[in-house]
Amino acid sequence: MIVCANFKANKTRQETQAYMAVVESFVSANNISDTVIVFPPFTALEHLPRNVLIGVQNAYPVQNGAFTGEIALEQLEEFAVTTILIGHSERRHILGETQETVAAKFRFFAEKGFTIVYCVGEPLEIREEGNEALMDYISNQFEGIDLEYPDLIVAYEPVWAIGTGLTPSVRDIELLHGALREKTKAPLLYGGSVKVDNAGEIMTLENVDGVLVGSAALSANDFCDMIAQAAELS
Ligand code: PEP
């Protein structure tokens, strides 16, 4: 199983260090062999423990250069970061990343050998149009993405489920993950209002290889609880 925490623009450096101390000791004390990935803010990349993978939530697809406000490969290399989240719906819908931009990031970081957690997911109005529209929408989000990239992890995160407390039915998750499984052999994560109470059930579903958790992972103890649930299933 793969269990990921996406902090978004939450937590200071100090809070992240305290959080990681809890998660790191939990992972060691319980001999967790599942993959645990934390995506903290850029400012908290320093001095983080390493028995948990640390990834970035975004980066600009260049070595370095005149890209005001961006973080590029050179800055990630300084912290030995080789894991990145690409295509998160907040970047697509709030920050205006097009599929072209997302695919350019994918190509660049794949060429550099990064582990890429690639997110796809539909807004509510698309889901309401039915299955064909839903699958067309998701397929378009794979345009320019190499689904055979060996260090790819795909996260299905319906936009309407992120941070809302809403989740698709278990049957809908299984249907969607089944369709994704036909497209790629990559591990498939579900994300969108995963919490301690539903993580275990979601991880038992067919073709679900783990979870990507936002709000509910901001508590280190809750995140550890979800790691423990994953470990029980592994
Ligand atoms: C996310 O942003 O990736 C996410 C899944 O958020 P939440 O768990 O808060 O819905």
C-alpha cells in the first residue's frame, strides 16, 4: 500500500518537523514496509527524516532560470527530493494549469527519474453527465502522459470530493479504478475526503493500492492511524 499526506499550504517548518518526528518514529516502531510519502510545503524541506519519502507538491520544469516565484530542479536537488505531485486539481482549477503545462512537467520530471504521483479527477458537473463524459474527461487528463513510466503512481481524486467530506460510493471508486487499471499498471491511489473512518474500507477495494490524503492527514496521529490500516492490509 501507498499512503500519502498532502499538506498543501499548511504547516510551518517547526510544525512539519514535529509532525515528521511522530510519523518517523511510528513507521520505525511498527516496522512499516508500506510506502509513506509526505508532501510538505517547500519551506519545510530542510532537515526532514528519511524513512518516509518526502515529495514536493509542484515544481517548474526547468533546471533553473528566470521564472519568478517558481522552484526548479536545482532547488529540489539541494534537498535530494525525487518525488513530485503533478496535476493536482487545485493546481489545475485554482492555479490554472492546463493539460499542456501538466504534461510538460510530467515529461521533464520523468526524464529526471522522479517518482511522479499524477492526479486526475472530474468536477461534479462532469460526473453528473454520466459515465461516458466522466471517462472522456479522465482520458483527456492523460494526454501527453506516459502511462508506462516505471515510477508513476496515479491518484484518482474527484474534484468534488476534495476537502468536502463527500466521497464517491465504493462501487463508483471500484468502477473508476477498474477503468484506470485497463490504462496502466501503475499503482492507483484514491484521494478525496479520505479520513481515519473510511481509509481502511477504501484501501480494501479492488484496484486501490493506497490513498492520498489532504485535510485528515494534517494530524500526525490520524495519518499514523491510516498508515497502520494500510499495513494491516498489506
Ligand atoms: C488532496 O488535496 O489531495 C485531498 C485528497 O484532499 P482532502 O483529503 O482534504 O480531500
